[in-house]
Amino acid sequence: MKKLIVVTGPTASGKTDLAVRLALEHDTEIISADSRQIFKGIPIVTAVPDESQRAGVTHHLMEMLPLEAYYSAAKFEEDALRIAHDIWHRRDVAIVCGGSMMYVDALTNGIDELPTVPDGIRQPLMEKWTENGDDWLRDRLKALDKEYYSVVDLANMKRVFHAVEICMASGTTYSSLRTGKRKKRDFEIEKIVIDLPREQLFDRINRRVLSMVERGLEDEARKVYPLRHLNSLNTVGLKEMFAFFDGEMDFDTAIARIQKNTRVYAKKQMTWLKKQCGQSS
């Protein structure tokens, strides 16, 4: 049976280095499970693997989409499975590396079959969201699906948007379409979760942010600043730099805020991973 090795863990925990070592050991390729690395133009803030990490190892689903493109966990499941099966024609093992938990879950457990959302629904909804703001979109979800509104992370606007567009496309509630059933996979899954002591992880995060600054984070953020309304740029590292550009905070405060918000995100990842490991044990 073919094998999928999934390397996951919180941000800055060393996933890429481990995945590269495993790929070299198995003479195989890596599929990125990072919801931001898939976009072009923001390699520093998304910590895209550098040239040394990519040398000799083919990486998939990385820096392939324009910033305005729409992408989802369902599309990732489809793309990653297709690429994995292509790799398995040549190798016995494929590697997946990333900390986007919805992506990892979609690939390993499957995702509910949901209706395809036509551009005639998605685009106008995106425009109204941009015009009216996050609270407007949350109110739309509350009106369309109170049940999902009560459980969704209302700060995760990508998830809120997805639920609203599914409600509109299906004519029913998003809640009624969520089965929570796992799909059977025809391959072996080995999941490796990197779990560092919190102090060590937070130190790595703080140092990574400073390295991002040295490698040109500010210039990268300024290049995409005119597109700051795009969902692909709604991410830690850019939001704080945009606030600095808008005069809402000084540079040092912005960097400290990036470090803090990255640590908060890492804690959420660790909580999710512990819950998943508990369910699978």
C-alpha cells in the first residue's frame, strides 16, 4: 500500500526541515499544506522554503496562485490527492508538510461534498463584503444559518464567507450539509506532529519574525499594500505592517505585535493538534 507521510505542527516548529529530510530519505516529493504559501508574491511573510530547502526536492502547491484567486480546503483536498497519486506512480511514499489544519484534516479525513459556488454568487458576495465590512458578513451568516453562526470562529472571516456562499449556492443551511463523516482512504497515513516545549517554540517564533524583517518584510508588504482588501493578505505579518503603513502604530510596535499574534496562532494550532491526537488515539 502507498504511504502518505504528513508532517505538521505549529508555525516555526521546523516542519519544512523535517519534511525535506524525509523527502530526501525516501527520494520523493513534498506537497505543501499551507493556505498562504500557495499564493505568489508573499514568500517572506509565509516562510516559503528557501533555495537550499528546495534544492533536490520537488515542492507542489506552492507559489502557484495570484493573490486575488480563491482557494479552499475542498480544492486543496482535490489537488493534493491528484498530486499524491501522481507521485505514487513513481514512488511508494509522498510527503505532505504544513500547519494549515483545515487542509491537513481535509486530506487525511476528507471533507463534506458541498455544491460548487458559481462566480455569479461568489464575486458579488465578495464585493459586498469588501464594501460593507466583516460585521455585515457575520450578520448575513446569522440570518442564513444561526446554528453554524453559533459555533464558527467569527474572527475567521474566510470560514464565515465560505459558509455564507454555500448557503446561497445550495439554498439550505451550511450546517445541514456538514456530515462530519470520515472518508476511507486507499493509502496508509503516517502523521508526524512536531511538539516543542512552549518556551522553545515561542523563542523560535520571535527569532523568525526578526529574520523576516532582515530579509525584507517591509518591502514585501508595501508591494502588496494596494491589494490589502484581498483575503489572501488577511494574515499575521501583513495585517500589522498595513496598520504601521496606515499610521496606527510605529514600526517597533508592529514587529512586536507580529510576534505576539504569531504566538497566539501557534497556541491555537497546538490546541487543535492535541484535540486531533486525542480523537485518533
